[in-house]
Amino acid sequence: MAQATNTVEAETRSYVTGLRCRLCRAEYPERPVAICEECFGPLEVEYDYAALVRVISRELIASRPPTMWRYRELLPLGVPPRVGAETGYTPLVPAPRLGAALGLKNLYIKNDGVCHPTLSFKDRVVAVSLSKACEFGFDTVGCASTGNLANSVAANAARAGLKAYVFIPEMLEQAKILGTQIYGARVIAIRGTYDDVNRLCSEIVYTLNWGLVNVNLRPFYSEGSKTVGFEIAEQLGWRAPDAVVVPMAGGSLLTKIHKSFAELQHLGLIPPARPRLFGAQARGCNPIVAAIREGSEEIRPVKPRTIAHSLAIGDPADGYFAMRAIRESGGWAEDATDEEIREGIRLLAETEGIFTETAGGVTVAVTKKLAEQGRLSPDETIILTITGNGLKTMEALTASPPITIAPKIAEVERLLREGI
Amino acid sequence: MSVTVRIPQPLRRFTENRDVIELSAGTVGELLEQLERQYPGITERLREPDGQLRRFVNIYVDGEDIRFLSGLATEVRDGTEVSIIPAIAGGSESVLRC
């Protein structure tokens, strides 16, 4: 590991040229700000692609340790990562048994349910944003979270020696609360939904000098999600898949996976392709799906009611951009009821031995629908992005009481005779 | 008695750095017109030329997003608190369409 760290230090150099407003194109230097002062549009990190294309190659990337930092030139960090140096490069698992159940022959699971250190894809965005927070000199960090981000901010802040304040909606799974407090983070529950939490946090950054990863550090934070797409392409042997199914809460992951394939093509790392992006939401919180279905340009916010708490964002920050990415790519979006979500979790577990959280249940259930609708074809290479671990959302399921017997072989034989 | 309007930090350069403004109006739309009269130029940041709210601007009346109420026609009365809050988004269109 020491050797890996040294390699990171030797080669780190930022290719970021600044921040730019997505709407009015105003430019800003790199600083902890997410909103354009002119038009309130979102700010995005810009890179010097002309320089990047001369530097980056498949060989260079392949020579590096199997972490998200193997793509470091495409991440907005000018110094070695302060936290999360071991994060990413999660398995891309062929899923033939799930594929057989869904009628899809080349199905893969991108399993971020085993991401280091807190078992969700949020470890990627936090690795970038907390490292960036250290670069900007913040001593206190935090986030607005539906749970997974809370876990990751708390764990990584502990490792970086930063003070953490984590804001969550009051209705959240126990595992996600405990899995945040254990790291010494201050957990503050807000009466209301995630959207109320988010609104409060967007006011906090104007009052307190804190680095909130998905608020004032958001342009840097969201770039971390690109590594999901980079890894998928590399793990497929440097090509884009035909389709990716992505769960949507705020919609950022989907837009950044879209961007990741565009960047790889632009830099000549993968052949030209047009991967279709498919978005998955819970029926009880489906504002982006609704807009796609209706062909609307507006995302109408909703009041979430779903067991998929990690996707329960009724006013998705990147909903508009996710919708555009889905349409541009030729994809679609679907939703799943709570019962379909539970069935999806069980189906993935029983066919591929992967226990995912409720968001993963949404992704599996939606993939099933898309296959039934003929929007996914049997021979295509299709990726399911599984973003979190089932051990965190156990409340969504009910365990059947196990059969209890005496420690006697006759008892086992009796059970087998009864067909159990 | 009047309506309290909370001004977000990025707009305070229009309001002589005041974070709270007291105005009288019957609806959110009227409130924005009052605001513009008092601080010319401010609502250009909030509304599109056709009068609609900009995509990344949210307005809350007593804590509720006006998109769940009646939008700009949402009624306000004495004692109502109105907050103007820029929405946080990460934005990522195909930056590389070239």
C-alpha cells in the first residue's frame, strides 16, 4: 500500500481549469461554491482536455492500483487524496442467473454494495469531496443525506480528523443512523423529508464556514461518480456497454455515468458508442420517471412515500439533467412499487448471491420491466448499477422464523422427508 | 404587519446586504413585484423574461415549496414568512458534445 500511495503522490497534478456555470457559462476559479452568482445555475468542474488527451492512456491507467484514483487525471484534485485512497474499483460481476430470470443474456452487476469503506457508491464522491475539503482548509464538514452519504462522510471525516455534522430526515433506517454515529459524527435529524434537510443545508453554507459535501462542495463531489462509469468501461475491456440501469435519487449518478462515457470517448480510451441510460425510481417518489413518461421539460416535485429511503428525494437536484441525459442517450425511466422493490432484492440475492439495499431492489425491478417492455434486448451488454448494501436496510424485509429442531440426525431426516 | 421575505446571500448585494425584508402583498407574484420596486434588478435573477421562476430558484411560503401550493399565485398574508432559496444542483449535460 505504501508503494501505491507514493505512486499517487508522484503523479498527482490537476487538470482542472476552473468552474463554469452550466446555464450562463460564467467562469469561476476553483473554490467551494456550487451556484452561479449571476443566474443561480449549477457550477461544473472544467478540465484541460487538450492536455489530458496527451497524458492519459489505457496503459497508464492499467499500471495503477485497483482504486478509483487510477483515473485521477479526470478527477478534480490537485494533491494526493487525503481520504479514500483505497476506494473504488468494485467488482463487475457477470449475472447469468439473474439474466436468465429476466431474459437478458449479457447482464452484469456493478457491485458498489462492497465499496470501501462504507459499502455504497457514496464512498467515491466523499473520497473526492473530503479530500477537496482538506485542500480548501475546512476543519468541519458535513452533508444532507438519506443515509449512505451520512455513513461515508462520517467514516471518512473520522479518518481525516475532521469534525462532521450530518443532517438526515427523521425517518431513516436504524443501521444508517448507527452507522453514522459510530464514527463520532454529530447526527442531526430534521423534522421533515430529505428535501427539507437539503434546503436547510443550502442555507447553512451561507452562515457557517463548513464544507458540506453535496452543497458547497457539490461540483467536486459529483465528479467522483464518474469513476463508476470509467470502471464499467475498463472492466468490459475498454468499451461502453449498450445500456446501464441506474437508480435515481437526486439524479447525479446517472448524469455523471453519462459524462464518464463521453469523456472516455473524447480521450480516445473507448471506441465511439452510444450507451443508453435508464433511470430507476420508486413508485412512491418518481418525479424524474413522471417527466420522462409525460415528455415534460419540467420536473414536478413530489412528497416521497417509499421504503427506498435512499432514493426518497422528492425535488431531485439533478432531475433536469438526468432527464436530458436519459433522452439524449435514447434511454427511458421506470418505477417500482414497494412490493416490487422487495421482490427485486430477493431475486438478486437468490440468483447472484448479492444482497442489495432497497435502491438496488428498485434497479432490479425496473430492469425486469424494461426487459418486458422490450426496451432492453436479450443480446445487449447491460449493466445494473447496484449502489448500496442490503445489510443497511434490513427493516424493509421480514425474516421468516427459522425451523428449530433438536441436534439429532433423525430430526434432519424427518425434515427432509417432509420436503423441507 | 407585513410579510417577511428572507433574502439568500447571493442576492443581498441588491438589498444593501439586508437578509430580511418586510413587504405587503397578497400573493408571491405581487411580493416579487414589490421587491423589484424596492430593489430594482433583483427579480431579473429570479424570473425568466416570461415571468416564470428560474429553474434553480425555489420559493417557500411558511416552509412549503410554492410548487406544492399555487406557485406565484400562492396567497400570503400578514405574518407569512417567505424564503427565496437557490436550488443546489450538480449539473452535467454532455459537456463534451463536440
